[in-house]
Amino acid sequence: MKWWLLLLTVMASHALAEDIELYIKRNADVTKKPRVMVVFDTSGSMAFSSTTGEDCGYDYFYDTYILCADNRLGVAKTAITTLVNDNPDIDFGLMRFNDSNGGYILAGLGSNTNKIKNQINALEANGATPLSETLWEAYLYLTGGSRYYSWYWPSSQRDTSVERYSKYISPFESIAADPNICSSSANLIVMTDGDPSNDSQSNWNIATEYWNTFSKSATTVHDSYMPALAEIIRHKEDLYTQAGSVEDRGRVYTIGFGRGMSDEGTEILQKTADLGGGIYTQANTPHELSEALKNQIDNIRQLNDSFSSPSVSTSSSDHTRSGESLYYTMFYPESHTRWQGNLKKLKFSDDKVVDMHGAPALDEKGLIKASATTFWSQSGSQDGNSVKRGGVNYQLSQQITRTIYSDFGTDALLPLTIRQGRTRYKNRNKFARKFGTNASQLQNTIDWLYGKDVDDEDQDNNTQERRDTIFGDPLHSKPVSMDYGNGDIRIVVGTNDGFLHMFKDSGNTVQESWAFMPEYLFKNVSDIRNSKPDTKLYGMDGPLTIYFHDTQKNGVVDGNDKVWLFAGMRRGGARYYAFDITSPDSPKLMWGGPLVGGQGGFEELGQSWSKPEVTFVEAKGDSPVLIFGAGYDTGKDNYTKATDQIGRGIFVLDAATGALVWSLTPKTGYKGAHSVAGDVAMLDSNYDGYTDRLYFADTGGDVWRVDMPSAAPNDSKKPWTHHKLAQLAQNGSSGDRRFFYKPAVVRTFFSKVTVTTTPDGSVKTRKDTPYEAVMLGSGNRSRPTLTGVNDYLFMIRDEHTVTQSFQTNVPEVITIGNLMDITGDPFALQRSSLEGFTNVEATLGAFKGWKYALSGNEKSLAAPVVAGGIAYFTSFTPPANVSRCEVSTGKGHMYAFHLHYGTQVYEQLKYETTHTVPDTPKVYFSCEGGSESESCKTVVRMVGPALDTTVNSQDGGPSAGTPWTPSALVDDPVPVLVDGKVSLVKPSLDFGLTTRQMFIYKKEQNDEK
């Protein structure tokens, strides 16, 4: 029964720029080596065989087990020595067991590595496994407490330099008052080949410390206090409190080595890791042990989660179903240009999200479990939430041959090779200068782009191998998927190292089909390769759209079908690229090259933040068009509000050629003064298959409506017109509301109550009133930590439901004063009184919609979505006090409102999420209760954002860690009392191609995927 512990102390560093202030701070950038304390198990059974688990006899003269040829001690020595050799960026130390009485320190943190390796080599296997006792001694060392086991059972081999008479000198003491250090953390990796023994002497001390920390009694697991001690290490606010302001935190990881663990021992390890905030890993062979140590240190280096929400795959053959895959983008912030990224896959299984092995993959907070093995990773690797390990990063490190294209500034895709570069630029030097390097480094630059470790980044003296981290960061890019039929599924995603990637998802494995880097981004390569400090560079970080024209309506790409891909760049540039990916392994560049802002009719185009939406308009008949906002003007990065110089308006393009069909800009009469960074919402108001109305919002707080009632924008009788639907910003900094996202538009109706005064008194009447519900929330995405603005969530009731030319009789602009304030939930206060509820309905009917005031500095940083008549919004609140040492994590929330009334429909109005900036919830359709070929029921579910069960109610409504079933509004628009309360919702949202109160489902000839 042996154990060892790895105690790691990791110093935090941070940085800042644009909306990445959410993740890093540059003015607190201090580099410190991680520090690792190895607590080595030296108990007797370490002499046993690492292969069979059996002993090789006992030496009664020396009172010790005889070492087997393949003894576990030797395996452990080799593994830990390799760990020290392979991690020169870590300051190691060493502890060991003290026979059957706790343990002591052989070498303090930061000792000379040769000394540590010599100490490891001299270790012998003897005694019991006093695990909790040794962990307690390590805890005393961290906290600078009184020595216990090294005091009462002293050893001449101990390192006295970490002692100050009867007390330990905490490893945190030297940095406690350092003004340049904000925090440090201690991480322990615990490994055992069996259950603990002779391990109860510190139980009372642990129990007492637990009570002092949490004001409640500790719970044991099979009589072991180790999980309780792990919980103290994880959740104690500051491990070393004697001096200074630096916060010192801890985590505990566990490894089971060999096949000798009992079920009870396994449960102890699992619970220790769970409560300690780490991972439990089972390693049955020496190789698996080495991999477990390596992987857990990688995980500790990158204590992070995905900052992006998952993307749901789609089914091309059945529009009432979603694909079963869930794709997660992840990234690891740095204070330089080289951010690591990853793309990982999980799957839906009815009401669960599972990993490669079918195990539940999300924890109680809705995040990927650290112990999960995602698809595309090594089986059993438990890559979990690590950015570096698993996913496409792992597959790219294994994929020797890659296909990389560039446009080289031309109208075609060409292989990104030195040969093509020389042909295009006539000489090698000019090609090298495009990358910001010289001719002597050109080959290395190209090799680096293809994934070769030319700079020996892992310091193993091998420059011919693959780099560990090839995939860049998808900071804002969201993956899109395309099902080509017959099991051929492709995923496309962009990254800030300048690439657009296509991958083929083959189930448990994935392979890159190709990658594309535009010539425009060659300029960034050298700075990214060299990790230029205090800089953030952007690449293909914008929105992606796939258009599938299925001529055969069979869900398979064949015959004359077409599949096109459209890609923006966000902060990467003012450009859009179009690709013909009908043959996914042979992409073609469309439009004769990118659409470039500032030229060719697109002088108004700003940074390409807006997603190009594919639709059909009567002016182009059966030819699809793209509609998108004119982009973001970086002048809006300023805190003070000003009018913009570019990005004002929208564009309509021929999707096939990129030719301009129509633009609404200041040159063509657009009346707006602010850039349009968000997506454009589209409506087919007469159900003829053509979009005839648009809604969009701008960064100045205005909402706009465009009517397209004819086939010609300049039609003499029915020209296309636009007008300001709402002006929701106000004067002063507190009223500087900005919109960055697409409005959600729902065609619906409600029972409008009107009060008429007669000589006989007031008379209430009802009338079913159709309207377009236009929903959006305000918030400055470019400066998410900005304070001082009073932001809102809005539902605007546009009762002009007929598309028409508003040349005259233009509707009055709706202002924030025309919207009913439902912040106090007046409907909820009258749920028990039908008359009182009806009176509030009458008040609402006199307004043009409703508004909900977000609290403090809370803001909306994602688009809303409606399902079953319930409107879902998300929000972000920056911390009240941001210090130099704080990354502005803040809090996220998800709201659920009754669409008409703006009242609460679940047990809670808002739910705390575990992502800093929660994204829009996704609607997901699953076929459950049978196979696709047999009888099954289509169930409507929603997934994301991740909800925290530790702070949210679980009595109905959204739940964490699972795709949850949304409720739906009752069918009768007239309120009735049920069990003494006005009935608002029914338990679940039914689905079918039928007319419902809130939605109309209709298939038309020009409806496309």
C-alpha cells in the first residue's frame, strides 16, 4: 500500500487587451517557475513486482521485502527522475514517508536537481503507508505551521533549511509581501498502489482544521480523512496567512498505480480528487504511470475551462433533428501572441452529454469533467478540460501529412509551399519578407506552419518531430459542421494564428482535411512563432456560415448540389472569404478573392464581425444572397460614445459571385450614425419563400427595420425603405447602451387588454393582436468590464406586421420610455388574482413592449433565443472592485422570461452560469425512445450555457450538466386560474410541423438549410 504525492506551487500571471481583459492582465505579468514537491511513497510493498503485483519474498534478517527485478520502487524512481529531467521549468523538492510515522522533507522546494535525483536514487522500500499523516505534514509545511512528524520522529536525512526551530518556513513566505505577485497555488498529485495503512494519527488534527475552516464536521470516506484534508487544501481562501497580501491556494490530484487497489481505496482516491479540485487517474503499467504524471502536470499548468460555448452539429437529412455531436472550442490565454487552443467533441445521449467511453462528461457545474476522455483523444487519456491535451491538438500532433492552402493575393487556392511562393513573388527574399523574416529562416517558417518543432519547443533536442500545440486559439470563432451524407461529417473553425481549418469527424478520431491561411495574415506569423510579449494578434476569428443547396432533397451531397462556406475575420481584418467546399477535400476560392473593405463598393465595410446570413430575396429569385452588417468601427473601443466613420449599415450580396445586390449605407441614404457589428435578423412575412423584412441593431443603441416589399430596391411604387424602430440609448455615460448581437425576432400574437372609460365606468376589452417580438440586450462587448452604464434587456412589440414601403406615415421611434418596466415582475405579484393580473395586462398593452433593468454593471453580451414562447437572455457582471491582481472573471447569468409579459416562468427568473460570458443557449432536437429507423419521439431540448447547481434551484426548469427540456407557454392566450394561480406554462415544449401560438412552421420552395 504505497503512495506518493506531488506538490506543485504555481505562480499566476495575467495580461490585458480589447475584450481579452476578461482573461488576462498585463500590468500583473510576473513570471515564476512552478514549484513541485514530490512526496515519495517508500512503503514496503513498493518492492513488489510492477507487472504481477506479487512480492518476491521477505528478508527476515533485514526485516524488509526482497526487491523484485521489476519492482514498483524502481518504476517510481524512473518516472519521477524522468519528470524532473523533462521539466526544467519547474522547481522541484522531495519528501518521503518516515516508516510508519508520517513523513519528512528531504529537499526543500527549489533544491538543486542533482541533489533531488540522488535522493530519489537512494530511496528504499520499507514500512507502512501513513498517507494522511504525510499529507498533513506537507500541509504544515505549506502553511508555515509547527512541525509534527519531523519533530517527534526526526531523521538526520531531513532538510533543516526549511525549518525555523519547531516551525516550518512556508514556501510561500518569500513571496508573501512581493507587490509584483498576485497569487500562487499549490497542487498535489497523490499516487498509490494500494490502500492507506497506519494512517490515523492525524485524524483529530484534520478534523479540527476542517471545523475551523468550514464550521462543520468532516466526513470520512472508509474511515480516511484524506478527502477532508484535500477539501481544506482546495477551498481554504489563503494557505499562508501570516504576512503579506498574496493569496495561496491548492488543488489535489490522485493516481492509482497497479491493479492492487480495493474498491474502497479507489473510492478514497476518487473522492479526494473530487473534493480537491483535481483528477483521479488509474495507471496500470509503468508507461501509463509516466503518462499520468505528465498529463496531470500539463493539466496543472493549464487550470482552465473552455471560454466558448459548445456548438451543436446539424443533420442535413432531417431538419427536425440535430446531430448528436457537441463541439467545444477552448483556448489558454497568455501575455504574448502565442495562445494555445483546441477543439473537442462530446456527444448527446438522450438527456446526457457523454465522453468517448459513454460516461457522463459534464460535472455539476455543467463544465467538462477533468476526468472525461473526449472524442478524438487517446483512449483513457482523461484530457478533460485541458487545452493542451486531446482533441484536434492531439490529432494534429500525430498527423504527419497536412494540406495547407493560401491565396497568395490571387483569385485561387494554392499549396502554401516555398515553390509556390517563389513563383508568385519571383524570389525567395520577397516571399520571406511577407512573413516578417529572412530567406535563411524561410524553410523553418514554412515547416513551423506545417507543425514541425523546428525551434525545439519541448527542449528534447529533436527538431524533426511534431509540435505539441499546433492549433491556435479560437477566441471568438465558433465551429460549424456539415453532414455530407453517408457518414462524412466535416467541421470548420478559424483560429487567431491565421488559419481556417476543415476537419473530418470519423467518430472516435478526426483528421484535418485542409487548412487555409490568407496572404493578408502572413505578416503575423513571425510574431506568433516568437511569442511576442504584451501583444494579442487576430486572424480568422470571425463568424462562419455554411450554405447547402440540396437539389435532390436527399440529405446527401451529390449531383448538382452545392456547398459553400463564408468566413469573416472579426478583429483579424475587414474582409470576407468565400469557398466552394462541395468537394470537401478540394476547396475552391470563390468571388475571385476576398471581399475587402475600403474598395469596390465596400468602402463602408469595417471589421467583419457580422455573420453573413444566407437567404433568398425576390430581387434575385432562386439565386441565394448574403446579408450582413457593415462591420465594426474600432473607434468604438473608446469608452466615450461617438459617431462612427465606417461600418454604418448593411450589405446584400449575390452569394455565388460576391457582387453587390444592394447596400444600405450613408452613401445610399442610410440614416444611422453607428457601426453595425451584429448579425441581421430576417423575416419572410408573407410566407412566399423570400425574405422581405430585416431587423438589426447598432453600436449606438438604435434598432432598425428594413422593408423589402418588391422585387426592385428602387421600385417606383414599393421601394425598399428603412426606418429607426427604436432608440434605446440615452444621454450621458449611464445611457451609453450599445448592441453587438442579432435581435431575436418572433412572429406571434397576444391578447391585448384595453381599458375604455364610459359614463358607466371602465370597460376592459380583449383583442388578439399580432406583432413581431424584437428582443435584444444592451452591453459593450468590446469593453466588457466597463462600469457605469445602465444596461437593459428589451422586448419591442412591432405591431406593423405587414411589410410595406414607409415613405410616408413612418412609425414613431420607440424610446426606452415607451417600454414597460418589468424589473419588479408586476405580473408575478398578481398571479393569485385574475382581476389584478388583467389590470397589469392592460398597463402593458399601453406600452410598446417591456424592459428589464440589469443590476449594477451587468450587461448582455450574447443574442437572445426563444423556445416555446419563453425568451432566454444571458448576461455578464464584472467584479465590483477590479484590482491589479484580478482577472475580471465576474459572474454570468441566464434569464428566462414569458415572451409577452416578461414575467418569471420557472422556479427562478435567472440562473447563475459558470462561464464568465455565457453564450446564447442552443435549441437541440433529439430522437429518443427508439432508433431512427424505428419509432422514436422528437424531443426539444436546450443545451448551454453551463449552469452552476451549487447556487441554482433544481426544482424544475434549466438544469446543469444535461440538455434540459424547456417548458412552453399555455395554448390559451387568455389567462385562467389553475389551482389558485394564473397558468403560464406547460411542462414541456411539443414539437411538430403544425401551427402553434408562438411559431409557424412552413416549408417553401426557397427555404434552405
